[in-house]
Amino acid sequence: MSAAAVTATPGKKASVDDVEEAMKDVVDPELGINVVDLGLVYGVHVDDENVVTLDMTLTSAACPLTDVIEDQTRQALTTGPGGGLVQDFRINWVWLPPWGPDKITDDGREQLRALGFNV
């Protein structure tokens, strides 16, 4: 089952774990690895209205692909049967601490090695 297949239940707040799992469907367009395993998601907060705020960064502040990531995030979190996992989302783009390869998860490292990267 795709992470995006998990849907919101009226009156029920999504868990941080569910949001992180759904965000694994959001793939960095340049590297082809999801944003969670790349370590680009710094924080997740779900409020009482079931609106999620994501503290996220990019591999580079000059990255022109924020729109692509925002569109994928919308698809992963707010669409699907029953309307989606959350009511709405907001991305708070942060630059501190700066992203570095040390933020990549073990799963992300395995995926990058499979693509031929030396990490």
C-alpha cells in the first residue's frame, strides 16, 4: 500500500509518523530519492485542525525545484480517498542548519549507492 493511501478520518488528527511515511512519496527530482531519506525534512507539526507544518530544507538554497516538491507534497498529504491524510499543509523552508550528506538516512544511503553515488 502506498503511503498516500492512508487517509484522514474526520475529527482525527494525523500522527507525525503517518505524515513522515506519506512524505516518502515525495521524491527529490534531481537525486530520485525521497525527501525523508535524504534528510530534507527537519520537523513535522500537526495542529488541532489537522494542518501540518513541515520544516524542510533543500540540498541547495538555489534549488529551483521548490514548486515540484510542494506539488508532490500536496499530492502525498491532501489527496486520495476520503480527502487525504491532512486537511492542509504548509512548508516552512529553513536553511539552518544547512543540509549536508550527514543528514541522509541509512536507507537513503543504500538508495544512492544503488544509483552509483559514493556515500
